[in-house]
Amino acid sequence: MSDGLVKAFAEFREIHPISELTTRGGMRVSCYAMPIDRVPADFFADPDGRWTYESLARAAGFGSNGVAIGALKHDFNGHPEGAAVVTLNSEARPYIAIIECPIAYSYVADAGRVEISAA
């Protein structure tokens, strides 16, 4: 098999996480032992949903020092585009957490009371 075919096959093969959990706040966390260059991450982008830097680092199981946070550029291994990518800034410890954060939304209890008029 040529290198191109092997790489293409590896990109479509499911990668199994070493651990998965859901936090009390609703974050779905999947941890992987692999280098960051295998994940389509953008570290200049903010993840979708409701989160803080500390909550993502804590959910990933990393301390808050030496952690980089970004977002998936596109769907990856069953995770949606925009999910948080949390990694340690260390080549010696290639651990990555992909975290799907709860979506922030507002619930309108009585939509019938809202009136719209044009002037």
C-alpha cells in the first residue's frame, strides 16, 4: 500500500479513546493518547458551547499550567466541528482531550406574550 493510501485509511478509521466521561455540568470528555498533529485542531479558535478555560482543563484531567485549548476545524472521530480540543504543551506526553460542551441557550417561557409592531 502506498503512503498516501495508508494515511487516507488512517484518517477514516475510528480511533478509540483511552477514557470517556460526562461531567456534572454536561461536558462529554474523550481522552486520547496520540500526538496533536493527528487532530484537525485550530488553536486560534474558541470552542462552541458554554465553557471556561479552567472548566476545560479540569474536565480534561490536566492542571491549568501548560495547557493549550482550541477547537476542531471539522468533524473528527464522531466529535462535531467546534468541539474543544485540550492538550498539554509537551511532545513527551501526547495526551489530548476532545470535549463537547453544552450549548448555551435561552428558553422563552411565554412566547405568546411577545408583540411585534412596525412603525
